[in-house]
Amino acid sequence: MERYAWKAVVKDGMLEEYKKRHDNIWPELKAVLKEAGICNYTIWNVGNELFGYYECEKGCDYAAKVQAESPVVDRWNEYMKDVMIMEMDPVTGAQPKLTQVFLME
């Protein structure tokens, strides 16, 4: 199983709104993520910085492809623009994947 990690920034004063939106994540978005083979998805924050991590049962490339082709993901990203700053990879349309430098299993 491949792992994927990303980072982003919440705009000043918007952390509670960011959390609220994730507490009420759209069922259709969850369905797309599951279709993409994404599991164990977690997001942490420190201050305004976000760190996201998920595992890809079908591989990171497949997960990125499903998300890039999804109008639901496009709508979610648009919905989140007022609360966060995301750098998007121009090739995948997703947050740039962080490079793993250590793993202890």
C-alpha cells in the first residue's frame, strides 16, 4: 500500500471553519475518495499549518487520477478556497506529494 502526505495552510482565523467543514464532509466526496482507494485519511494542524496523510490501496497514481477527474473534488476544492491556501500540482491537480524520508514499521 502506498502512502501519500500533503501540506497546506489555513487562512488566519479560519481554522474552526475548516474543522466544521470537515466535520460535515459531503457523502459524495467520501464516495469519490473510497473509489480512489483512499483509506486511513487523517489531517493534523499546528497553528495555521495543515498536514494530511492517507494510504492508497490502489496506488497513489490511481488515487490522483480519480480525484483529478472528479467534479465533486473540483467543487470541494472551490468550496475550501476561502478558508485555506493550497498549492496544487499542475500535473495531478492535487496537493504536491511530500517526499518520505523515514519509515519505521
